[in-house]
Amino acid sequence: MLVVDDELGVRRALQRGLTAEGMDVMVAGDGPSALRMALTGAFDVVLLDIMLPGLSGYRVLERLRAEGVRTPVLLVSAKDGEVDQADGLDLGADGYLVKPFSFVVLVAQVRATLRRGAEEGAGRRLRLGSLLVDRGAREVSFNGEPVPLSPREFAVLDCLAGRAGSVVTKDELLRAVWGDEQAATRNAVEVYVGYLRRKLDAAGADGIVRTVRGHGYLASTAEIDAALDTPRPR
């Protein structure tokens, strides 16, 4: 999930707490960074503060919905007026939390939102720049052109794209893609990542899937790198 708040202490506290609850958390501290990251569609839920530098949470949400990104968004604000909450919900928010809020209630809200997303997310699309991953149709395209993948290659890309900007270890890929298959090994992960990368490169989507030596693999784009202040590999 993506946590957006302009206060560093709040971001760190929420990241620690939600990570301890078993969630994979990335953070942003301003509106433009939040928008760049959320536009990828790579998050299961966005916890979005309204009062942000550069671009308000309202405007971030408005842009996301205008671009067709249906990622669930929980708005957070010190404003507790009915009009404020109605404005956020009318823009497409999936919930509204008033500061100060109970962390227990926050976790419950996030989990409820994730459950709804899991039920509705069969047709959800993930976007990595010009690369689209249609989870419902199990199809991939780049710049509108189809990229034919085997079921296993698609599963690898789906796992990486679903955690765009974060490193996914070989063991995590092994569990997510091969499950309990006894014959599956880390070498199988390397082989299929290689197959996937070659097909993406041939389609023009080179550099999206990278190897992070000693750790695993990463799906990212220049926009995500800019938001996270991560240098692009040469």
C-alpha cells in the first residue's frame, strides 16, 4: 500500500505500524510524488492525506480517477465536517478517516478495503508507464501492442508489477508463482525472469524488470524512480 502524509514522523510511524501488521508499505510526502506513484496502479490501497504540499489530496484523487486508476483510496484529514467528507467521497474516495484516528480502526479500515479489492480486483489493470497488465484477461500490452506471455511468465510479471518499486526476493516469487510445486527451485525463477525480460525487451519495454543483485527482482519505471529518488541503472 501507499501512505501519503507531509509529516515525516507520521509517515514513519504508519509505515512501521502497518509493516508490523504484515503489509508492504511505501510512502510519499507530497502531492506530486503521490500522484506519480499512484498512477502506476501498483498499490492495493492508498492512504492519502488531504493537506499536502504541491498538490492537495483532493486533486491527487481527482487526477487518479480521471486517468482511470481505480485503486481504493482512504482519505485522511483533520477536517471532520460533513461537507468535507462528502466532497472526498464524491471525488471517488473509498473511505474517510478523521485525525486523530485510532491505529486499530485504521488497520481495520485498510483490511476491509483490501478484502473488497480482492473480491473486485479480478479485472484490475496495473500500469507501469506504457506497459499494461490486465489481471482479469491475463493479458499484457506495451504502447497498445500485445506482448504474448506464457501463463508462468504472466504470473511472474503480475507478482513484480503488483509490488512495483519494491524488491521481490526469489523465494517470494517462488511461493507466489510456483506455490507448493516440489520440483520448483530458485533456478526456475531465474529462468522465467530471463524469459520474461527477453519478451519485454523485444516489445520495447526494456529496463522495466531488473535484477537487484543479492536481493531479487524489481519492476519499476522512470516515474517511480523519480518519486522514490532512485537512480536508474545504466
